[in-house]
Amino acid sequence: MPPATNASSSFTFLPQGAIIQEFRVAGKNIVQSFPRAQDFREINTAYFGETIGRTTNRVKDGVIRGLNGRDYELKKNNGPNSLHGGLLGWGKRDWQGPVAEQRNGREGVKFVYESKDGDEGYPGTVEARVWYSAWEEEGKTLLEAEYEVEMVGDEVDETVVGVTNHSYFNISDGPTIEGTQITLGTDKYLPIDATGIPHGNVSSYPGTDKPFVLGPTEPDIDDCFIVDTDASSIPIDTRSRPLRSLAKLHHPSSGLHLEISSTEPAFQFYTGKYVDIPATEGAPARGPRCGLCVEPSRYVNAVNVPEWRNMCLLRKGQKWGAKSVYRAWKD
């Protein structure tokens, strides 16, 4: 679609995966991207800009246990686990849109995707909706991403859902995130096993209780941080909850700032260690720490933890929902 321009900033979104292709602030695209849409399909192993679903992050052993009275085998694509919805998650699928639509009193665009029963192993037909709205406020550029999913099929009574955006942000004036100053909204996180599955307890991540600076290789982080530690209080639709700051980024050389807020109870913070994207027409090769991710979400593997399951368990007649806001500006 053509860029949605707001004063000094512009945004471009793609039908494949409702991808954020461009988030331009003060002339710089602060998300890792490709100029050609086909490259997102052919070489985007790092999920640049994608809308992730039907669930986010990892599902242990690629199995949903005890749902609709049975177990469901998912497509495995991350060692023994299923990651980001499987081999062909929602970020790899073509969505309907963009369609111009007013949302929350602002001009925006809407994307819709129908995920069929059995899609990557997940039960039930659901319809997913993404709205993007952008505006300027007090010299800052804001992008709001709103997500909604509901069951539209009669195959089963319940399914599981988790949706987020997987953009890689780089607000530096160089090819990596080195020198970026980070302030996280929490130091609480889920300790994990060797395959990225939480043990079940919440702990404090050393060194993240105060601002820190990203070096050439350290700290190397790929963990789920917890904003709301009371799992029993997290609803299936978080949109009525207040936006809370997840992460604040600043780079002194570029003068750029980015703050990410969400209604979601957790977020994956990833410093991009495993990125390995070849050069393509109009874009250089991208490697480790070319960008960082802040992925608002529910808890990792919540579907298989009884105390966490309700935050991702969608029943007929309900709506899964979440909202995130990205606020960027230059000194």
C-alpha cells in the first residue's frame, strides 16, 4: 500500500502478515525491512515486521494438551517446540487489506485473516483483525496497533490465541543496536530451559532493574519479561486495561527515542543474536544485533500451564484482544 504520511513520518504496511514494512521517524526507517514484498516471503527467516499468530513464542513439544478433551499436535519449527504459530504462521499468510477505516476516532487501516480449523495444527476457525493508526502528538510520532480475534467456526468450543508484532527496531545511526540505552518497564521474567520453555516461576533478571546500554555482543537477551505477575487476573481481552510502558529506547548519537507501551501482561525482549539474513536487491545482509524486538504478549507456553491457560484460551462468543502503542521522536 502507499505510505501513510503524518508530517515528518511515514508508515507502510503489507498484506502479507499485516507486516510493518516502514516506520519512518525524522527520515529514518527504524524497523528492519526489505524494499521488495517478495523478500518478506522468500528470505524473512527472522520474522521482520510480521504479525505473529495463531500463538506467540513457543509451545512446549509442539503439543497443546487437554484442549476440547484431547491433545493437538502442532507443526514444530524450533527444535522440539512450535514457534510463532508454526512453519507457516500468520506472518507468512496473505491478509485481506489494507482497508481504510476509522478506529478509536482516528484514520487507520484494517487487515483481516481467516485461520481455518487445523491451520498448523490449531483447532477451530478464527478471524483475526489488525488495525493500525498513526498520528502526531506533541512533536512525537505514534503508531497504535490493535488486535482482535474471535472464533467464527463451529468445529470446536475452544482454541488458543496469542498475537503480537515482531518488528526489529534500530534507532542507532549504524548497522547494529550497539550504544542503545534501554529502560525496561520491569525486571521480572520467566526463567527458561535449554529449549526456551519457562520453568514456571517468575524471577528478577540481573541488571535490568535500572537503565542499561547495549554493547557489541552483550547483554544477549531473549527472554519473556512479566509486567503483570498475577496470572489469574489477566483477561482474554486486555484492551480495557491501561497502557503500560514496556521499554524505552534512546540512542545518543542519532538522538532518536522509542517508547513501547501495551495492555499486554508480558513481552519478549530479544537483542537479535540469531538474525542471519542474506543481502537482496535494495537491502544489505543483516546479522546479529541488527535490531531488537519488544513483543507484547501473554506468558510463554501459557496454554500448557494450568495456572496460566485462561489468558490465552478463547471460547466461542468471546473476543481475544490487545493494544500496543509505539511512540518515537528525535531530540
